[in-house]
Amino acid sequence: MRIFFVVLAIGVLSFVTYSADALVLSRDGVSEYTIVVADGAIPAEKTAATELQEFLKQVTGATLPVQEENAAPAQGKYIFVGQSARVQAALPQVDFASLRHDGIVIKTEGDTLYLSGGWPRGTLYAVYTFLEDVVGCRWWSSTESTIPSKPTLEIPAMEKVYTPVLQYREAFYRDAFDGTFAARCKCNGHFERISPEYGGHYSILGWCHTFYQLLPPAQYFAAHPEWYSEIDGKRVSDGAQLCLTNTAMQDELVKNALEWIRKDPTAGIISIAQNDCGGNCQCAACSAIEKEEGAPSGLLIRFVNSVAERIQKEFPDVLVETLAYQYTRKAPNIARPRENVIVRLCSIECTFPEPLAMGAANADFKRDIEAWSSISHQLYIWDYVTNFAQYLLPHPNLQVLAPNIRCFVTNKAIGLFEQGDAGSSCGDFVELRAWLLAHLMWEPSRDANALIDEFLNGYYGPAAWPLRRYIDRMHDAIGRSGATMRCYAQDTSSWLELDDLNEATVLFSEAEKAVASDPVLSMRVRRARLPLDYAWLNRYAGLKRTARLRHEPFAGPADPAAASEEFIATCNGFNVGQYAEGNPFKNLETVLRARFQTPAAVPELCKNLPEDQWVDIQDNDFSLAGVGNWSQLTDDPSASDGKAARMPATHGQWAVQYPISADIAAMSPARVYVAVRCDAKVQSGNACVAGIYDSKAKAAVAQKVLTIEETKDKYAVIDLGQYSLHDDMYIWVAPMNNQDAVNAVFVDRVFFVR
């Protein structure tokens, strides 16, 4: 599909009128209508006709015949589908060229209904818009839909001409890769597997981060190190970029890029974009341009402009895409992207509880998008709408999706990649999110809350009301906390309180009760509950401690080991895939099973103390560095729970740590103890060192060297002292890089006494 982007001052012409002159498509399951397609219709128009036929049959019970235009008599009751000659003659007021690829036309005139649009997808989108907005069909996911029964189907007089401002629309969710579902949602992005019969999709050659795809260091670095970044006076290729002032490098890159395009000239877009790291070149020539431009993006745009100019000579319709990402996110002072260059601005550093155009936390991004908008012919946006570190945790950002999309459109965005839970089928309301984003990208002015309510009612039935209250409770919690919520977070401790989780559990119980008699709806509610279940399991020990120390209710599972097994089995039943970006769910299974192992014996020092006076932290809650090299969890029969963190004595890293959590800090002042042993080759000397560090003050709070005599072959409980603790502190233990004397150091537990 050859691509032409036209940036209009007004990107949308949309008007709909209704009158009392209804068109009766079917009465009591009988229809007099014929669906008419153009002679030699394109594949997507033929699909539009068959989709219309199929869904009208499901709705009315009537099967409308499909004919080509040359076989249809001059008089009759017709639904014209596509850009046929009779359609263009009947609609002289419609400029079909202005509809571009996706614009739609829906019009009634007497007894005739016209469903048409731009090539290749417009007519298909007109049919889906008609079926959804007028007939009442809903496609919630690739396998779940609601198709109404209307044996008598009356269509009001209407006229709608609409061209979406966002020409590229991609909801990056696992289910949305299904080409049929993506087409029905009117998405058309790179990863959505949409066949030509369903209109095809945009394809970006190389997708992104293409510097080393085009010039692989394994092929070129040995002979041409000068083509790669100079860092600290040395040419390197690891964690680096290209030297963008090197003309010979540019010649080779352009040659390779042209070869890519010749293999697929219909793609229409090629990515010429930085690697997914820092390491931009520090050579004198590159540094001088970056200084002149006031930002590294200036050098990048100059380079991409030069490449784009050379590509345009052979492929005048191909656009060149590059990234404004991390070190290149700030716009340059001088360079201006060429008309055939697309800048794709990325929001990865942002926080998402509030709209990107509001608040101090995202002020830099607001500055950057406005700056790029002022100098660019068109923008793409790469937006982040999930938590890549933990797909399965609650992520309350539904309220910002619509204002963010409207902000992008206001700032000249014509393409939007909404990167969601592509690896997981069980994330936070992933069905709702994919559907909601698709509808907002198609028509950004729509009311997001109304769309959310529509989905909840249509998809969850009687469970919709408690689920809506749950969603609102999660959004209220992040709002009350004032916390940031970025796209990489290991837990919800910064914003989700015990009472929020208790109330959320009550609401999901109400939802489950409301659909208990319906197995389909019960399954949907069970899947939606998985992030709540994981929020309990993810912070179980800390939440349990909070309830105990504050004497508050605890609605989490009474048996966390059993709840963990049920959670694992349910996720696998839904074919969960990944629990985090690039991390298969089986890795989380291992973590959860280790976390809820046999309970540890109570520390001797705590046996006669009230429960709210002490807290025990076991090895499965430690933070380990260099797993498999510096540290790892291991079975240890002499440990209080049968497991411990092991560090070989081949290094001196603080590889076993426990960051002080808020509930521990709340019990200050507290005495801190660490249980440690060593496997030693000798009888005396130093074994390891333990301490407390304040990362906010950047200062040691405590440090104690432990001897082999104290810790050899048995756990010693080490008293680190009494302190006022806060959540910027952490406990640490390290070996002493003395492998001649010690084989390994083992850490069983850390515990605190009020």
C-alpha cells in the first residue's frame, strides 16, 4: 500500500443528520434489499459487502444478496458498498480523494443506503461504523461480541462524512494483533496482522532502533570503527550509536536503506532511528553540532534529513521516520525535519496519573511536544499505557487516555502507537483498554467515561456497576497519593493502601455474585480480578504486617500459598503469556512459589513479644543483585525457612539488600537484626560485612564486620543497633572478596523489634 500523508488545517469533516424518513432494511426477518459492489471492487470492498451481509443476517435473520453493479437493475432497493460509478454519481458533493485511506461516507437517500470511503479501508470502516453506531453491533475482542436481534430494522435518514485525523492507529495489545478484530476496531498499525482482504495496514521498514540493523557492527566495525560512536576518546559499538557526521557511513547506510525499500516499495515508511540506548558520539564534529543545536536531536535531524533527501530521489512517496526518544527527545534549536520526515516522539519518561499536558511532573514532555509540533510537518507519538515491569498489577490510567490523545492531535500527531500489554492476556482490563483506545484514536472527541461505561455494561453485564466503582477506587487511590506512576514499577506500594485493597476485594466479590449464574460473564469477571489478586500476592507480607501493626482489617487471602497456586492455574488457563515485558509467566510462578513456602520459625528474640512489636523479613523478600553471579536463593536446611540468599566470596558487592518499606519505617525506632552464616575454609578471620545505608542522605547509618568465628557453619543473629528508620534506607550484606578463606556467605533473615 503506497502511502500519502496530507496534513490539513482541519483534519475532520463530520456531520450526521436524522429525520423521520426511516429506511426499513428488514421487516419481520424479511428484506427487499440487495448489497451492490463496484464492478472489479478491491478486496477490502468485497469484504465490506460480505461482512455487512453476514452481520445483517445475524441481526435480522434475512440474507441480503450481493451483486456487482453491472448486474443490478436501475431501480431497486439497494445498499451500495464501495466507490462504484453509481455511488460517485449519486454523491457529487463528496471529494473521495480527501478521504485518504480511511475516511468514510454513510448516507441515506430515499430507499438507498450508501456505505463508501477512501481506498483501501474507508468502505470497510463505513460498514463497521454503520453496524456499530446504527445497528448496535459490538466487537469487544477477537472472540467476544454482542450482536443484537432486530428482525425489523429501521434506519433513520442520515449523512456522515468523516476522515480521522490520526491516520496511523495502533493499540498494541495481544488480542488486537488479530487482523479481523483490528479492522473492526478501525486500527491499522504495523503489528496488527490485517490481510489485504481487510484493508491491510501500515508497515514501517525496520520498525525502530534501526542504526545497527542497517549497519551491523559484526559486519562493519572491524573495518570501519570510525562509523560508530567515539566515547571517552575510543570508538565503540557496545551501548553506542553511529557517528552521524561520517559521510562514508551515511553512504553505506543509504545504500542499505534503499535495498530495504526496493524489496518492499509499498511499505511507504522506513525507520532511520537511534538504537535503544544512550552512547551518542562524542567526537569533535558531532559534539560541535550538538552544541550549536542545543540538543543531540539537532545532529540526528540533520543526518535523517540528508538520508531522507537521498531516498526521496528514488522513492518520492516514502516517508522516513526517526525517534525523539530519551537523549533526543528535546527539540533542536536550528534543524527542521524535512517534509518527508516523520518524528516519532516517545513519552517513556512521563508519569501517567494525570494528563501529559497538565502538572509539573510532565512539564518537560509538554514543552517537547509543543516544540516539535512547531517545527515538524507531522508527528507520530509512541505512548506508553501499561506497566512493562508488571503487566499483571493494577495500572489506573484510564482517565488520562482521552485527554492525552487529544493533546497529541492538537500538536499535529497523525500517527499514534499506544504500547500496551502486547505480551499478556491477563493485564489490567486489557479487553477494555484495547477497545477504548481504538475508539478514541478513531474519534478523539468521544467521551471516554461514556465509552468505559458502555464497555462495562456490554461486556460484564450485571457486574458492571461494582467494576466501575472498583475502577474509580483505583483512580482515586493514585490521585490521593500524589505518587508518580511510570511505565516501569515493581509494585503498588507508593499509591495503593491496605484499605483500598480491602474495599476493592469487596467490590469484586459483589461483581462475582452478580454474575454467578452466567458462566461466560463469570469467566470475564474472574479474568478481570487477576490484577487485584496479584496486588495482594505481590505485597502480601508487607500488607499483612501493616494490618497487624495498625490493628486494621486484612481482606487478602488467608492461605497465600493456596491463593498463589490458584492464581497461577487461572493465569495459565487464560494463556497469560508474559507477566512482564520479555519475561514468561513461568518465571513469576517460581517467584510466587518461593515466596509462599513453609513459614519460618519465630526468631528466638521475638517469641515472648506481642505480634505488633516485631517483623520478620525472609529471603524471598530480599532484593538480590547480580542473580546467578553475585547472589541467588538456595535451599538451606539450617535456615529458619529452609532457604537462604547465597553469595560466593568472589566479590565484595552489597548483593543482598532489604529496602525499608513504609510499614517498617512506621514502627521506628526499631532494633535491626540480621541472621548470617558462612561456609569457611579456615577457622578465623573476617567473614562478611553488614550494614544500613541511607540513600537519601547518601551516608552509612551502620556497618559491622562479622567474623568467621561468629558465623562459621551456623547462623548468628547480628545486632546492627537501634535506629529511626525511613523508606530511603536499606539493609545490606556483602562478602569480602576473600575466597581463599571463605567459600560463601548465607543470609537467612532480617528482623526488626520495635
